[in-house]
Amino acid sequence: ADAAIYNASISSCLTAGSVMAGEWQMSLNLLLGEVPSKGLSANQIGFSATANACAEFGQWEIASKLLRRMDTIRVSPNVVGCNACLNACSKGSKWRQCLALLRGMPQRQLACSRSEEHTS
């Protein structure tokens, strides 16, 4: 199995139309458990898909930790991952975290769109 298969599996946790609260946990387990145990490296796609699953279920703390983890392992966050984190923080009414993330986007060489500006 390669990273693309795991990324698809992680994405399917959210896109399968399931609204079960455990879906974000399954994504997290695949990303941080299964992928490294197979000797693979997690990438932007896997992190972003997991952050989206967390956002869907209001897990803003986990989404924020994922973004920090990306920095730690030198995987550059992309706009999709940052937007998922913004969405999760917004759902959790964590406006300070939204503002901090928006302020940090230029340092990551990311630009936010109008939708991200309105999220916060």
C-alpha cells in the first residue's frame, strides 16, 4: 500500500456521507497510526483530509494540533488544510484561533480567499 491509498481511505471517512462522530477518529488513526506503521510519510493530502473530517465534527483542537504537527514534521500546510482548521475553529466559536491562523498564513506563503476571511 502506498500513501495515495491511505489518503483515499482518509478522505472516504468524510465523503462516504456518514455522519457518525467516530469518522474523524478513524481518519486520525489512519494518518498518525497506520501510515507511519507502514513506513510511509503523511503528506498534505492526508493531513488536509483528516483536518476536514475533524472540522466536520467540530474537533477544532485536533485540527489545530494537526496543523502544528505538519510544521513539526516539515510538511507544508496547504490552503485546504488551513481552511479546514479555520472551519473547525469557527464551528467551535474559537475566533481567536481563527485570527491567529489567518495572521500566520502569509508566513506559510498562503493567501486566504474571501470565504476564509468570512469564516472568522
